[in-house]
Amino acid sequence: MLSIEYYFKTYFLQLCTFAFPWVNSEEIAKDIVQDAFIVLMDKPELLEKGERVIKSFLYTSVKNMAMNAKRRDRVFDKIRDAITIPESDDRNILDDLINAELIGALHRELDQLPEGCQRICRLIYLDGMKYDEVAQELDVSVNTVKTQRMRAINLLKTKFLNIVLNFLLF
């Protein structure tokens, strides 16, 4: 039996990404996901059911909570909603789920990269820093930054190619 902490570390980012299109706020998405984990903690019998059941429960809970939050927003902002189409109506839920899974997989693979590659990728892609800024912060040359970045990209390409091939074969 896996712990709540395991599920939180494994699925938090994916669930936040999944909730975001409904609420259009990173903070609200995080709050919704945290609320879903609180509900899970109040249902200890679910922890005995296995990872598939818990994952399904979390995604369903987050979707319902996000849709409820969206409905609450409509009450407070009727004018804006009258002239725009709610995103939940025109978005493909399957696309949102796939995007959340891919982003989660990317972050997991990023965590597996060698420390130098990982740090440089995070600074460039997640923090939006330029090569020279990264080089200055890490006290390395710009060429080292470029080399480590390319190494990381090649490692990620290899890992994701394997994921795609496995997906297509099964």
C-alpha cells in the first residue's frame, strides 16, 4: 500500500496542469488539487484499492472541483460569461489529460537527468534565463551551458522516443 505522500509527489503537478484550463489560475488549480488530496485522506479505504483507483479518484475529483469552481466564477462574473464561451465547453478533456500526463512525464524525466543538465534546463526553460545569465549564475562558460543543454535535450529525446515507441507497440 502506497502512502498519500507518494501519490502527492507523483500526481500533484499533473493534476494541477489538468485543472488549470478550467480555472485559468495556477493558485486556484493548486488549491483544488490540495482539496482533492484532503478528500482522499478522509477516505482511508481508498488507499487499499491500488494506484489505478486512486489515480482515477484524484482526476475525477479534480475535474469536478474545477468545474464547480468555474460555475462559482460564473455567478460572480455574469457579464463576462455572457460574451465568452466557457473553456470547459470547447476544450477536449482527453487533450487536457494527455497534456497533463506528458508534462508530468517530462518533469519526472527531467528529475532523472544528471545534476548539471537538470539545473541548466530548469534555469533556461522553467526560470526563463538566457545562456549568459545561467553561465554567470553557475560560474561556467556559455559553451558549457549550451553543451549541457544539448546533452539534456538529447537524453530527453531518447527517453521520450522510448515512451512513444512503447505506446505505439501496445
